[in-house]
Amino acid sequence: MDRDLLTHLPVIVAVARRGGFAAAANELGMSASAVSHAVRLVEERLGQPLFARTTRSVALTEAGRSLITTIAPALQDIHERMERIRAIKGRPSGLLRINAARVCLSLAVTRIIAAMAERYPEVEVEIFSDERLTDIVSEGFDAGIRIGEMIAQDMVAVRLTPPFRSVVVASPDYISHFGRPMILSDLSSHNCIGYRLIRSGGLYEWEFVEDGRDVAVAVKGQAIVTESHSAIELALADVGLAYVFEPLVRTDIQAGRLIQVLSEFAVLEAGLFLYFPRRAELAPKLRAFIDTVRHLGRESANRG
């Protein structure tokens, strides 16, 4: 067995996952030259290149893909088993990498991380803000957070929030100047803050329920954003109507800074869920996160 080779295999996996030497070096806490040296050593021992390099990109060769397919699951299994062994004598520890849309922080994640810092100080939580529907397994994340309907069927899902509604809001000044939309067709004459879909590049059609039917409305306006917080800021600045999750604007509505319109057409969303591959829940650091979620849920129920 080539023991020198084994020590460098995690570096190969990190370069493949991150798509570059610098990004892998940052993740591993190594210098870029050390990462390059590790890759070169493995390639020399195997007698063939694992990555096709250009000045602008790094991609796996056929041999590289074959190696990653073989070693990545084995390395992940070893990592998880080591964590479980460490947790037998002590508290959960290590880096927990979670992929989540930015909106998830405000809706649920911030308070969970705050509780984690107190309950499990040796677990470091990294949140990668991502508006795409990333494959968390291939990208090396321990878990993801999305709305329930967006989660693949083969994933384990743990509820983080109750269901909530998607609502349309505007500032009092906007309403006083341009009027209050009363029916869905009124949206065509309003300045609606649009959402650009990251994956397809198209514009999101606002979703409603009318007479028991799901309705998608194509809107237009002077501003287009890629996430909810920007839409809320623009609505507060009197720019136009914003379509957002109700918990994000609840305080602004209660304070009178925003007014909800078209409430009778609002869609009830499934709520946020933490999701992960079935075998991943055995990792102590992920169990710690799930236990914290359930602890906060019990606290909320007791207060209620």
C-alpha cells in the first residue's frame, strides 16, 4: 500500500469538488502550492493526469473522474466513522457545511446557529448562501435547507419552520400614489419587483390561488433582484410591489412600514426543511444540529 499516496487523496477530492486549486487550498487551510504539489505527486504515482488545467478552469480527466468515483465515498465514510468515534468520549465537533438560500438565514437558521454556539461550541457551522438548487452530495455539503417542495424524494427531511404564506406588500407611500391592487389582473398596471431565476435565467412568475386553482402571474417592473431581502428593501423605498415570504415582513407590516395586498390570493408554502442523504444523519455534528432544531421547537411549543 502506498501510504504517501493516501495522505494526498483528500486534496484530490477537494480540488474536484471546488473546481480549482485556490478554492481547495482555502477549504483545506493549505497553500495553493502545497495543493498543487499533492496533485502532482498523485498524478506521478498513477502515471496519468487527473485534471485538465487551463488558465481559466480546472476539470477532471476521465482518469480523474474514475478515481473520484472510487475514493470520495470511501473517504467520506472514514470521516464520518472517525467523527462518531470521537463523539463517544466527548462532544460533537467538526465543520458542518450547509447549503441554503440566503432567505433561510432570516427565516430559521440564524437562531439555530445561535443555539448551536451555546449547546455545541466545538461544532463549526458554515452556511453557503446559494440561490440555485445545488446537488449537496456532489458539492460536498453535509446538508441543505430549502422549501419542502424543492427537496428530492431520496433525501431525509427535518422540518425547521411551520408552513408560511407568500404575500405581496408595498409601502404606504406607494399605495397612496398608485393605488391598491384588488384583483390579480391589477398587477399588470403596477411596478412589480421581479425575481431573476439563477438556474434558468428567466423571470419568476408570482404564484397565487384563485377560486381553488393555482395561478402563475407574469409581472413586470423597473427593478429585478435575485433574492427576497433586496425586494423588501426596494418595497420599503417606495419602488413597487414585492412578493415575499410573510415571516420576513411580519414586523414591517405590524409597524405600518409595509401594507399587505391581495391577501385572499396568498399561497401557503410548505415551510423550510433541513435535508440530507440518509446515511449522513449518523454524523454527530449533523445530529447535534437536528437535536438543536428539536430543542428550539420544544421551547416554542412550551411558550405557546
